Amino acid sequence: MFEPHPTGSLRFRSQPHEAPALARPLVLEKVIMQIKVLRLGHSARQAEAAAGATVGEVLEQQDLPTQGHAISVNGLGASTTTGLADGDVITLVPKVEGGAHHA
């Protein structure tokens, strides 16, 4: 940087050397979530999913049905488009329909 000198000329003023903002390369890591899947009448499954995954993506990855089942995440009603967080529990319960009325 230059600064005025009393004689009218410009004089170079040295600046201390500044280190770059990042001393090492920025490495982005893929965040993996652990999700538990419970299905009535079957063993519990542990699934891994990328951050931002949905219920539908995890069920598809695990080759589990979505049709004909009520879906909940952590005990609350959910759908296949519900987003997940690390440690969430997906529960699938078969929908019960029909039946006969007995008097």
C-alpha cells in the first residue's frame, strides 16, 4: 500500500503478510443418519440414510411396502414425503379394513 510522503512523493508502506482464510482444503462429508424401522409382525431393522432422506426413500431402500400401511415417525402420523432426522423411528402398521357386523 502507498502513503503520501511529506516531500510529495508516494512511499510504499509494507503490510504484514496475511495467511489465507482456509489453512487446509474444505472437505464436505456426507452425513449419514441412523433410522430404525419397525413393522408389525417382523424384526426391527436398522437403516442408514443420507441427510435429508424421506420416509419413502428409506422404505424403498429397505424394500418395504408403503401401500396398505399406516406410517408413523416417532409415534406421530407421517407420510412417504416426511423428512427424517438421525435417530428417528419409522413404524409401519397394516391397515385393518372390512369385517362383518355380528348382532
